[in-house]
Amino acid sequence: MEPWPSTENGSIEQSETKAEMVDLPGNTALREFMDRLTDSTNVSKWMDLPTICVMGDTSSGKSSLLSNLSLVELPSSHKMTTRCPIMIHMKRSGTTLARVTVQWRSHETERPDFGERILSENLWEKIPGIILEAQQFVLTHTGKEVAPDVVSLQIQAPNMQDLTLIDLPGTVRSKARDESETLVEDVEALMDEYLRNNRCVILAVVPANVDFHNSQIMADAMQVDPQTIRTIPVITKPDLIDEGAESDVVDLLLGKKMTFSLGFHMVKGRGQAALDRSETLEQGLAEEQCYFDTNDPWKSVTDRSVFGTHRLRAKLGDLQMAMIRQSVPSILREIRQKRDKAATVIEEMGNPHQTIVDRRRYYQDICQTLVAQLKASLSGKGRGVKKPSGAAALHEACSEFMNHIRQGSLGTIRTVVEGANVLVTSSRGSVRGQVVHLDETFACVDYVDDEDIHSEALFECVGLLSQDAVEKDDVWSDGSKVFIARNNNFFDTLRKIPLSSVRTDPSWLKEKIAENRTDDLACFLNVDIFRNIVEDFIEEDWKPRCTSLLERTREILMSTVVESIQRSVTPNRYPSLRSLIERLSRHAADELLEQGHSQLQSHLKTEKHPYTQDHVLFQSIAEARHRSLKRELEVSLRLDQEGVYDTQAIKTIMDGVFERCQQKSVEDHMAEEMEIVLESYGQVATKRVVDRTPMICWEIFRSLADVIQEALWSTTDDMLLQCTQDSPGFLQKYQAMSRELEEMNKALEIFKTIL
């Protein structure tokens, strides 16, 4: 038999084939290393180690087999029911000694000390009782009927085989009346923990008088080892085989009926009669060898390696040594990985805080990280930022705000746009109309007043009949001319009017002037009327835009605050601390934004009382006052056409222009003057609001981090104490990870002794 058999796909432990190459010492040193690893550490709680587990039902002969293998009388099944694993650790030594200890695997918070019971050879008859005592100690302190904690029996003597076995609790098929409802499931879970270990060889003990193929023990073993590459069926009680059935058992032993990579084995323990005669273990082993050597059909089997306890003991010793040698490299790798992972988790969790000083220092570190993160996120100066920074977002919002304000009514009060009511300058005076088409150099205007339905100032041709159906008021172009549809498929050709001959119609201002009329003489442009109109513009146009920018600033800041908190404050450990930090940060930001809102209100209030010393205002008013009159003169005199006019003709034309001007009502003059002043003032005031409101937002933006830091520093010790209480789950995980890290470090120190 190979010491660690190969299969079609590789060894039992296929994952080990790619293990790192490690120079390993001889068997003795390697065995001592594994003994130290299992005795001095608890790494088997976190990872699979090479083991040989013994499983069998009550009365299967398992206790006798373990006693024969260890050469020590162990508790028999009729004296105890195994409810926790028993590790039997045998070692060849010049001294004879036994030790019984408890290795805790499940007790997390408190590890009661069973102590170490040391027995010389003349006291070995007390071993069964001490094992019973240790098992009861475990069950009492865990409060369970079955526990994963291990009772360890270490035996050393000159005649010992270097071998470690784990005796598993027998499978429970049903519970007694006074036993736990979960007993069956608990035993299955404990068995599963060991048997599913791919580094575990299963010693499945089956009595010869039980149908092997229907054995529940074999079914359990094959469930976790379906390829039968790490199971050794051990057949006991061969003297109970029915007469005539011996040949079937021989075929089974020799692998003719079922194939197990590690083969079968057969042993014969002391029967009840031998126990009644107080037959010693040595006598029983001698009788066993004689039985297989002298009785048919066993004596006729050529392969003698399948018979007897002494051969099984040697086979298991060689097998375990091969398992250790092959597994060590990958075990070392796993220990390092688990050590690194545990260290990372502990670092991420942080240490439990015992004093208020520790809590305050921890809190200050978080706050400093948060403020630094906040400044980097706002300014865009931090590294590795994938999304636009807060500064970039606010710049974009300010640009949109500027465009909206500049396109607003006060800033564009005399801007000609499509759909606007306008006045078209002609040689016969101004014609009212509405822009229906706008180009870079000209506009097409439709009539508003019925008297202008055929106006030459607006149309080139009217009353044309279309061959195709057209929709009333549709406007289209053939590339050179622009047309507008009328009723019954008629259409007109619109004149392309130079933009210099088109100006906005100020008639709409007459209503506002009338609404704001004072008791002053109506022939003067009243300052109060002007101020009231400006105030209306500010309320209806600027205020919503300014408020919207401030609200957008709030969104950017709050989003940045939340994201910075998410990056800086771990929510899993202290959710209430994170809530406190977020609440304080939001409150500080809200106060800052409220101050910004007050500044904005003050700014707009100031703007509602128009004032400026900018000379551009007066220049614009002076230029605009005579612009329309100048254009009307240019059109009437046809200065854009070639021709010669005598003095009388020029005088006649000018008299006509001024006569039409004099015929305008006071309201028309005031509306025109008001429009000119509003446009000129709007150009000046728009520059102020385009700058001032963003400046308020940027002032808030740049102050946020410092204001939040000041708010966070105000946290009291009582508040910190309430928010930094570690949960039982956190403490349990921290303790578990700390123990794992401690065990892995201890294991690595032991590894240093062999590497």
C-alpha cells in the first residue's frame, strides 16, 4: 500500500499538488512539529489539519480497537457515550507517561481550566475515569449534550507507535426521552466538521456480523468521501461471521467487491469472555495474531497486511506521516493567508476603546479624516476622484445661473427674439408687428393691427394662392424668400427687414406705468415708477434664479458631506456615531446656508432700490434715446439708396418724421423712455447680480469644512460615550479575530523551527 495513495486525478488532497516547495526535515522532527502545532495552538479550529478519525456505532468494537491501538485501556461503550471528540496522541519515548487535558474550541468568552492530569504507568487504570471526568467537565461548562471541545489523551512509552487518532461520537439515530431535541442534529454537525476535512482519513469500524453494504456507518463515510479515497473500512468481530459467509468477507477484504484506495483491514478484539477473565491488552493482541494465523479462511490469505491490530497501527503511522509531509507546505500557506486576513480585519475594525481619552482620540482621528476628505472633495484637489468635484459642480451651476440671468427680462428687455412684439421703422412711421422668423441679419414680421394687413413695410406680396394645401400662420422659406400662410390656401411673401429697422415694442410698459402711477405730473418719468418696475423684475426673474442657485449649492454641499462621511466613517462599528457626525455636519451646513440666504435677501433688497455710478448707464441712455429717431430719418431719407434730394424735399421729410413723433401720446413717450432706462440700467445691474450671488455661494462653499470641523469639536464626552459603545457582536468578532491572529502567529513561530 502506498503511504498516501494516488488516484486518477492525483492524491487524496488534490489541492496540495501545487503547494509551494518547502525543504522539510526528517520524519521525527516533522512529527514533533505537528505535535507542537496541535498541542500548543488551536489552529485546527480555523483550518483542516491531517487527522485520522475513528467512527463506529455502539458495540461495533470501536473502543476495543482504540484500546488495542493505544495499548491503554480506554472506556468501553457500555461505560460511556462519547459526546465530544477524544484525541488519542501516541508517541514513542523512553519514558512512560500519560496526560489528560481539555482543548477548548467552542467556549468564546471564558475558558475554564480543567488542568493537566499526569499519570505514571502504574496509575494508567485511572485513565478511563479521568477521560469521563474531562468529558463531563466540557459538557457542564458548555451546557450542551454534545460539544466540539476536545478531550486530549497523550500517551508516551517505549513500545508506542507515533500516531494520533480522534475518536468521534457515535452516530445518534434517535434521542432518548430526556435528551435534547437537537441532539441528533448536533452530533451530525460535529461529525460533519471532521469528516468533510479533505485532510482527514476515516477509520470506519464495522462489525463483521453487520451487512457491510447496508451499514449506516459506511453510508455516512461514503457521503463525505464518495470516491472512497480517504476511507479505511475496519471489520471487527470476525468470529461472529455466519458459517459459510467467510469467503464473501475475504473478497471484500481483498477489494474484489468494493474498491477503497486505502484498502480494507480486519481486527479482532477481546471478547466479553476475555474481559471477564481480565485478559490483558498484550494477551489479547497475541491471541488476535494467533487467530488470524491459524483459522480459516484468514490463514490462507496471501496478503497478511490486512489482518491484525499491529499491522493496522504501523499502516496508520506511515499513512499519517505521509499526510503530514505532503500537507505541510499548503498548511503553511493557509496559515499565512489567515494570519494576513485576520490582521487586516482587526486593523479595519480598530481596537476597542477602554477610556474616554481613547474614544476622544479615535473621534478626533475620524473628524480630521472627514474634514480632509471634505476639503479634497469640495476643491477637487484630492487624488483618485472619479466623479466631478463639488467645485466643478458649483462652477457649472454658476455658469447656468449667469446664462439664465443674462437672458432674463431685465437684461434683454430690448432684445428682438422670435415671437416678440416689435416696431418696424418705415418711411411712413413705425408699424407694429410680431416677429415670425429671425435670421442673423434680418427679421420677418407679421402684422398685429388689421390696418397693416397689406403694409409694404412688412410684406413684398400679399394674397397669393398656393397650389398645395397650407396651414394658416405656417411660415416657410424657399431659400430666397419667406412666406406665411393665410386662410383658404392664400399666402403672403414676408419682407426681409434689416434688424436695424426692428426694435421692441414698449407698449407693454404702459400698463405697468399705469399700475404704478403716482400723484406727480405725468409728463415726467417718475423714479418711483422705475423702481417699482425694477422691483417687479427682481421678484419675478432674479429672485427665483438666485434662490435656485443657492438651493443647488445646498445640494452639492450636502451630497459632498454625505459622500465624505461614507468614505471616512465606517457605519458597521458605531452607527450612532456616524449618525451624530452626519447630524452635526448637516446642522452646520444648514446654518451656513441660512446665513447665505440672508445675505442673498439683503443683496436683492439693495438691488430693488436702483443705484449706480457706472457712466455706462448714462452713455447707454443717451445713445438709445435718439436711436429710433435716427433710424426713422435714415429710412425716410432713403440713405441706403442712391439719390439726390433738394433742401425742400429733405425739410418735408424731416417735418413728417417729427410730426409723427409729436403725435405720440405721453404714455408712448414714457414707455419708450422707460424701456431705454430699464435696458441701460439692466446692463449695469445684471453684472452685479451675476457676480454677487455666486460669490455668496462660493463663500459658503469655502467655509463649509471649517464650520463643520468647529461643530464636530463641540461634541461632549457624554455624547461620545453614548455613541462609541461597541456592540456584543463587534466585541465577539474582535475577540475571535484576535484569537485567530494569535493562533496563526503561534503556528508560524512553530513553523520557523522546521523551515
